[in-house]
Amino acid sequence: MKKVLEESAPPAPPDVAEKRHTTISGRRIAPLYRPDDVADVDYDRDTPDPGRYPFTRGIHETMYRGKLWTMRQFAGFGTASQTNERFKYLLEHGGSGLSVAFDLPTLMGRDPDHPLSLGEVGKCGVAISSLEDMETLFDGIPLDQVTTSMTINSPAAMLLAFYILVGEKEGVGEEVLAGTIQNDILKEFIAQKEFIYPPRPSMRIIVDMIRYCTERMPRWNTISISGYHIREAGATAAQELAFTLRDGIEYVQWCVDAGMDVDSFAPRLSFFFNSHSDFFEEIAKYRAARRIWARTMKERFGAENPRSWMLRFHTQTAGVSLTAQQPYNNVVRTALQALAGVLGGTQSLHTNSLDEALSLPTEEAATIALRTQQVIAHESGVTNAADPLGGSWLVEKLTNEIEAEALDYFRRIDALGGMVTAVERGFPQREVQEAAFRFQREVERRERVIVGVNDYVMDEKPVPILYIDEAVEKEHTARVKALRERRDDAGVRRTLEDLKDAARGADNLMPPIIEASRAYATLGEMCDALREVFGEYEEPPVF
């Protein structure tokens, strides 16, 4: 410890020290908050009891006294059989939901033998190229008892089709399947960049999926509108909130314009937020999110079903905050971020593992991450009361400030003609890039301390990490080639032509995608069929 202190930097100059009294997003924090800071807050209008519109304090009256949040652990690596083993391990150790991470070729809609898949198969998630892989992935897992979240966007329709057909083979009908598919293409254009088709045909696919699920899958969340990746790209808390909710508004508007009744689909929309390191700012962000969404759905879209007003969300702790230096510090970061998610009223939670800045998590690291949630749930006492920080002058003031900043972004995006147009013009992309640059500059100037990175630095011993054997790519590629050789190839070609015909017209794309999946068309083949019709998007430079 003495060595660490000796190697720490001297006290910061007064101007730098003052700058450190801001949130991670750069919002200044006063030395003290008093009742007059929130004199404009009306309890009945703005912060009524949990379970009451506009749900600032939570969507359920008793919150976690009635039911704990779903404890999910994001998992996926190598082959479908390897990930199937990890799923069973997590469920055996107390996990209550599955969350699937896919590798880059899957995310980009490419088969493993595509030239651009080289070196990426199974590396950042599980490789899924056909219905056969999905059958292996969920082998022995009762889909009528487990909820599944799938982090997939451009090829989301194909992965949902695979999942539907696995359920069918298990005797679990579409109406029973429960879970969420991310299916949020707008945040891909803004932040994560794993897009295939241009924005407008991509939106058409999403509307088709929402309509299909609304009519046939009452327990399925058709889209997880995701701020997580926007925040990981460098956005501030208010930008994450604003762009995520405005993406949601865009999806609702497109569905309404397609003739759907808002109350028929809005109750199954869900959200996915980041929990970053600034404890109170994150809690305020979630409270503001619920209030904005409730008022937007009721006042802007005229939704009448109270479930349409409720913002339900999943939280994941901030991957971008994890450090390769002194990785055991990440356990502390994750615990605080998870606690913020719980105090903010999340419906499900994923805690990152300590080694994720270095590799995919080991089983030991994943278990510690899961135990973090369980300690919060069963030992901390924070689940006893709903919204225990409600009424804090600091939290209420931050809630109001973040809400106001997000609504200002709404006005700017509406003035541009909506979120699709704003994305096409690069507006949210520029805002996120500028915020990321400001934060990185603060870290490099030591205006913001990252423990173990730019202060409290020390010599370290390496930690065990998970390696993905290069043999995974050969094994998976051989598996896909063998599938192509034994299936009815003429039947596959017919289903792919039917898919292209539907894409050229106005028919819902989900039925032909399901039929192509049933024939064991590969993911890449189906995505290529749509590429022929819709084209492939190339992002213009944003300055």
C-alpha cells in the first residue's frame, strides 16, 4: 500500500480539483442541496408514489418487495455447444434468465466461410449460422420456463425465427415463448455500427417484426431500445437518455404510421440502459426516463393502456468503465453500478465480470458478477422500500436537470424531421463523438481520476483469462458446410426467392424468414437475399 501511495500523483491544482466536482457527464454538482433546489417539484404531478403515472419512482407499487429483478448474465463464446454448457452453469448457480452474446459474423449477417468472417468466428460471442446451431444452443433448456434475451439487431428477424422454431420442436408454442430481442437498428447507426441495410428498409424489417410478435407472441418483448451502446460509445447520461427515448418514439411513430394501434404493441416495448460510475446521476437518469416516456406515450401518442405508459428496462453495468489495469478494481465498480441500477428501479440486471477488459469472462469471474447481484438483493437491505432515494434533494434536482436536457434534444431532433433523418444527417453521431472526446481529454489531463489508470498506479500480476481456440472457426465452418450438403438445396433456394419477392413488395417479412429458417437456409444466405433487394449501407463520414 505504501508503494501505491508514493506512486500517486500530488494533489490536483485548485482549478482541476473544482472541475472534478462534476458528474462523469460534466454536470456541475453544488456543495450542498436544499429544499429550495427542488421547489418546482410537485409530488402528485412529478413524483407520486411508485406504481402511479408518470412512474418517476418506479412502475410497480411494491417494487422488489414483491419480486426481485431478473438476474441475467450475458454469455456467448465459441460454438453453440460450448455456450450451451455456460448457460446451464449459470442457471444452476442462481441465474434466472439467459442473455445471448453473438459473435461478429452473426451480428453482421455473415456465414463463417465469408472472407470478412476470418479470425472472428466465436471470438466475441457464440457463432450461430443456422437453425441447427440454435437447436444446439438451447438443447436441454426448457424454453417454457426460462426467459431469453438476444443481443442482435440487423439479423434479428432471422435469430427470432430460429428461436421460434426451436420452441416449436420442443413443443413450446410462440404464444408461450418469453424474452426480448434487441432489434434496435437506430442505435447501431448512432453508436455500435453493426448495420447491414440502409436505415429505411431496416426500419421496415423492425415494423414487420413488431407486427408479427404483437399478433402471435404476447409474452415476447419485440424490441429492446438500447442506450447501453450509445453510452459505451462515449455519450453523456443525458445523451444516452435522449437518443434512446427518441429512438423509441421513432419506432412507435413508424408502427402507428403503418396502421397499428399504439396500445396493441407499446406494452411489449422495453428499454436497455447503461449503469455508469456516477452513482446519483445514473439513478436520476432512470427516474427521468420513466417520467419522460410515460408523458410522451400518453400526450404525444394518445396511448390509453397504462402499460403503454410504463418504461420497463434492463440494465447492464458499464463495460467501458472496466480497466485492464488492476482488474480486481472492476469488482467494486460493478457493484456500485449494479446498486445504482437497483436503486433506479431496473426490471432486470446484468453485471459485468472483472476480466471483460481483457477477454470474455471466465466461469469464476462470471460467478463473482452474479454473486454481486445476489449480495445486493439479499444482504444490502435496499430492496425493502421502493425508490429509497426519492425525496433526496440531490436526486430530485438531477432528475429534473437530466429530463430538461433530454427534452431539449427531442426538440432539436424533431426540428430535423425525426430520428431517421437525424441519423442520416449524422446529428446524434456527432454529439456522441464530441462527448467522448471531451471525456478522454479530461482523463489524459488528469482532470478526472480513473483509479489504477491515471492515478494509484502499481505493478500488477496477470489474471487468468479465457482463450478461444482457433480450432473453433474450423469446426464451425465445417459444420455449416456439412449442413449445406445434406439439406434440400432446391427447397432452400425456393424459400430465399420467396423472401426476396416479399422484400420487393409489402408483405410481412417474418413468415418467409421463418420458412427459409425451417428449410435450414443459413443466416448469411437469408441476409444476402435481402442485401440483393435493400442494398448494403455505407456510413458517410461524420465530422
